[in-house]
Amino acid sequence: NCLSALQEIWSAEASSSEEASMERDALLSKTIVYYFLNRIREFSEWAQCLVLELVAKYVPSDNSEVFDIMNLLEDRLQHANGA
């Protein structure tokens, strides 16, 4: 629920100012992305989709980080729900 609320706030603020958009990008850090990815199994399917939306907006710094993210998502990519 908190992830959904954060995304709503970020999207509302991002449309209103450049500064809010920059703050959102700053909050979209490696630490936060990895926090959610390491706990993705604990979330409902709906919340997992929100985590994946968040991860899709994150830009990894190098190839090793890309592979780390792929490894964390490997079992979710084999999930029965195609969403």
C-alpha cells in the first residue's frame, strides 16, 4: 500500500514541477529498488506489479547491477500470472 501511495504522490508531483520530478528520481535509488526486490515474494500479485513498475523506471549504473536485478527477478519471471 505504501508503494502505491508513493507512486501516486510521485506522479501527481511530477506533473506539477520539475523539482518534484528530480526528487522522485532521487528517491528511486539502488537501495530502495533492492529493498523491494529482496522482499518481492512477500507482496501480493498486485503489489508485485507495482514493484516491477518501480524497477522499470530505475536505471542501473552498470552491467553487473543489471544482472543482479535479473537474478532477483528470476523466479518472478516464471510466475503463473502474466501480469
